[in-house]
Amino acid sequence: QASSRLAPIFIGLPRKRCPAMATTAATGSELPTYVPATSVSHEINSNNLEDGKGSDIETREAWDSDDEVDMKPGIEWWQAAFSLVIVVIGAGVMALPNVPLKGGMVPSLFALVACGATITESGLTMWKGIMAGNKGAPVGKKNIVSYEDFGRAGFGQVGEASVTIMVVLYFIGLSSSFGVLIAESLAHLLGHTVSAKMVLLYLSPAFGLLAMLPNVTAVAKLVPLAIIAIVALCSIIVLKSFMDAQRWQTWPDLEPEKLHKAWPSSPMNLGPVVAILFGSFSVNGNVPSVMCEMKDPMQFPLALKTAMGMVGMIYLMVMGACFYGYGEFTQSDIVDSLSYFPANQFQAFNEPFRKWTGGSAAVLGNVMSVLLLVKLAIGLPLNLMVVFYSFQTFRYTKDYVPAGSAANKLMRLAVVALAVVVGLVVTNFSQLFALVCAIFGPLLQTVLPLFFSYRIRRVRSMCLRQCVHYAMLVVAGFTLTIGTYESVVDIVGGH
């Protein structure tokens, strides 16, 4: 954005031409070409000194050139990388502390690397498809600027429809997860005197009012505040976890092998783990829009790899710190783990956290809840708007719900009602987030990008890369099947 704002300042500046350049096409001379500034300066001085006009000469040295002024609109690769980091790190970070609890620390680390690498490679494949799809576009225009365009270029109207439907369902599920987390945060601030389910029910009219916003321009201006909130949340989680780790080391009944488990009780437990990590690394829906904002889309791979590397390090710190600090007594809501601490190991595994006597940090818990509310209150209307915009632009629905119409308002209220109902049925954020990401994460982040890109490019990758893509499809298939099944089992069993 900063680059695009500066561009008009430089566009109107006159650019001096070298006298040694041919200036007329009518004479049949060659097209104008620049020559080095030092040569120009020397030629000007020599010619004019011969004419006795040396006193009126303006010497133009190499450093007087305007070549360093980049007037091309768009963002640099590092700005794109930062934008992707902001997009990726969201509410999913609140589900990471429960990942080692379900899958064991060692497999969870492998899953984190595998999911991050899978989505990164899918994004790079998507980039190749978008570049190929935009190759024949008229100057100044692009054929692919959104995920829906990518689907249409890859598989026609069926591809566009499949992307739209999955995006709508995914963001409704994500909005439900946000609603559950908002309710949990408010319930914490209220001292759990009201259940999270009742809080969610009471908040539903407010969510309906948010849905009536004609656009999210005002909300979008608050995104930097959401960024500050999520950075503060991650910092508090890491620091407090390391501080609390010093406390359990003094327990008289400490049994380290029970406190920290490196392996899961069953390989099937890795299903929800991989699903959560798929959702936490989700970025490919933003690949087309970020690419179109870049000065040089050829640098997108560098931006994506940098962003995913940074996200992976942050996730590793959050997940590792919580596992080290709380181990097997990590609560489903990490705010509760940060707010209460058991006096010994027996208390940690046999009594509810509200009865722990090892100390409490109620103020810190409230600060965490407020920061989380700030992030979620800004993110929820943005997620809902994705659904509304899809209905308003999709070829098969746009004529039925035009913006500003009564039908459009009913559509928005119906979406909110569906999101609230899902949240009332599944009141555990981690379980709901895992289910939503298990169903839609592999399709949106891996399967469709690979399929559409191959269809657009019609070029076979080298054998090694094809093997990597087959392995990625195995990871996606495991998440879609085992992840979905285990997430449903957890929800039904109330684990």
C-alpha cells in the first residue's frame, strides 16, 4: 500500500533524455536507447566545449539517474510475506496447545512440518497455475484474481461452483468456531457464572446486527488492532507456559513419564491433530489476491516460503511451550490453563481446574480473554462477509440475493442462524475447529490447487515432484477420512 501511494508522486516527474539517443522515427532511426550517464556527460561536455558553450552545460552524472525510482505499482515480496503471516495466524493458534495432548509431542512435531510443507507446496503449485492462466491475458488485466477464478480456469463452471460451495461451508464452520470461542471468552470474564452455550445464545442477536453491515470497510481498518492482539496472545502463552514449567518441577509426587507423553495412545488420534494443523496453516485461498498485488509475481515463492517458515516457528513455540508447561493436564481452553495451576500431580489429574490450589492468575486470564475478544470481534464479520460476498457474486445465486434487498438480508440472517446452531451443538472450540478443517482443509488447501493447476498448465512435473504431490494427497486423504471420523467420535463422545 505504501508503494502504491508513493507511485503518483514519481509518475509525473519528467525524465531527461540523452542527446545521443535517436529521437525521430520518421527518419528510420532505431528506437530510443539509453547510454550510460558517464558517457553522456563526457559527450555533452566535449561537444559543447568545441562550440564554446561549455558554461551553459549541465553535467549529468551516473548518480543523477532516476533509474532507482521504482514506479511500478504493487507490493514487494517481503510485504507480501508479512501479509500472508497476518492472514494465516488467527484463532487456530488457540487450538494448538491441545495438539500434543491428543497426538503426542513427537508425532505432532512431524505433523506440523508435514502440514506446513504440504500447504506450502500446494501454494507454489497454485502459483504456477495462476501464472500460466494469466499468461495470455490482455495488458493490464488478469484472468485469475480469486480462488473462484482459479477454479473456473481449471475446470470451468463446475470448478468455480465447487470452490464457491466449499468456501461458503468452510467459512460458515469457521464463523461457528469463532462464535464458540467468543462465548468461551465472555464466560471466562463472567467467572463461568453463565455457561458458554447460553452466552452464545444471548450473543446471537448481536451477530445478526453485525451481519447487516453493508460492507466491512470500517472493520477492516481495525485489522492492525487484531494483529497486535494475536501477537500479544502468543507472547503471553509462551512466556507463562515456561514460567509455570518451573512450578511442576517442585511437586513431591512428580512422575515425569505421566506428565509428558511423547506418543499417542492410538495412531487414529493423529486424525484431529492433522486436521487442526491443516486449518492453522490455511493460506491458499489468499494466494491469487496476494499475487495480484505484487510488483513481481515471480517473487511469490520467496514470499510464501518466508511466511510459512515464520508461521511454522511461531506455531512450534506455542505448541512446544504449552506442552512443556502443562503436559497432560492442559485444559481444552488454554486460558484456563494459564489462569489456574495445581498444587501437585494428583490434583492436576484428579480434580477440576477450579479446585486447584497451586495458585491462580485471574487477572492474566481476563487479559487473555479481552485480547481474544478483540481478535475475534474483528475477524468474525470479515469471515461472514466472505460467505455473503460469495452468494452475491456466484452466478447461480447473485440474481436471487442482490445487495441491499430483503432477500439479501434474509440470507445473511440465515447464515448467522446456521453458524449459531452449529456452535450450540458443538460447544468445544478445538473439536469444532478440527471437524471443519478435517472436511474442508484438505480439499481447499491441497486437492483442488493441485488438480486445477495441472489442468491449467497441462505440463507434467518431474518424477520427484510428482511423488511429492502423491504423498501430499495421502496426507490430505488421511485428514479427510481419519481426521473427520475421529473428530466426529470426539464430539459425540464428549472427549
